Amino acid sequence: MRGVRGSLEKAYLFVQLHSIGHMQVATNTTIDELLAPFQKKARVTNFPDLLGKLNQKFATPVAFSQEYASMQTARNCLEHREGIVGKHDVDRAGVFSMSVPRAKFFVIQEGNEVELYKNFETTEETILQFRVEARHLVFKLGEHLKIDVADFDDIAFSCAQFGTSLAQQIGKVGTPPSA
């Protein structure tokens, strides 16, 4: 989660510097002094607002606020409450729903979407399809927050996917749209 947050802060720094263009500074100004105000602004801005500011500059908005918030809640639960879902973690109904984007691979067979699984076989020629979709892990107040290997894999994938999406949009900042 810290890596995701750090990536967002670096993206904010890049976008702000790019939007300013040229800067005049005293000859004795260090790079650290020049960057400090931008870094501070990024550090003190909450994740959804920081992502919102970046999305205003991006051709295609990057979605991740809800997922980040739920994974941050899970991290806090694991780190500060020994993995037991507490009142800080749940909604009014006493439930914590962790939203995890995951890669879904599937084929269409007889008009139905069939998700691939281990040793999946088909007798027909088919097109393998892929999309990112959210999976929700639901925990009740007082339950242990348990994340298995597949859950961890989905979380790692979602963080990497966020970084990839962020990098793609940063690369387009200031680039004129193609005709």
C-alpha cells in the first residue's frame, strides 16, 4: 500500500512540474528545495483527492480510490488489531467489504461467460478474453481478516495494474491527442 501511495505522489510531482513548464530559481537553489513544496502537497493530500487531481490531467481517468481505501483498511486491521475486524473497519451493518481488482480470464461458450480454471479444456475453437473486475471479500465485526494466497495474488496484481495505468497516463500528459 505504501508503494501505491508513493507512486501516486511521484506522479503528482511529475504532473505538477510538467504543467508549470519553465521555472526560474536562484542559482543556489537545490533540487530538494525546488521539489519540497510539491512533495509536501502530495504527502498531505488524501489518496482520493490526490488521484482526483491527477485524473483531471489524464486523458483516461485511473480508478482505484475505493479499492485503495478498502485495502488500506485491511492493512490497518492486520497491523493494528492483529487481524480482527474492529468497529473502525466496518460499516453501519457491521460488515467490512474489501474490494480487490483481479484479472478475470474467460471464454464464451454457448452464449455464456465461462471463467477459466485449472486444467480448463474446450473442444471448440474459442477466443480467450480478459478483463479487470472487482472481487469483494466480506468480513463481519469480530472476525479474523483472512487473506489466502489467491487473495494476495489478486491484491498484488491490482497494485501492479494501478501502477501500469498510472504510468500509461503520465506518459500521455502534455501529448496532443492523435488525430
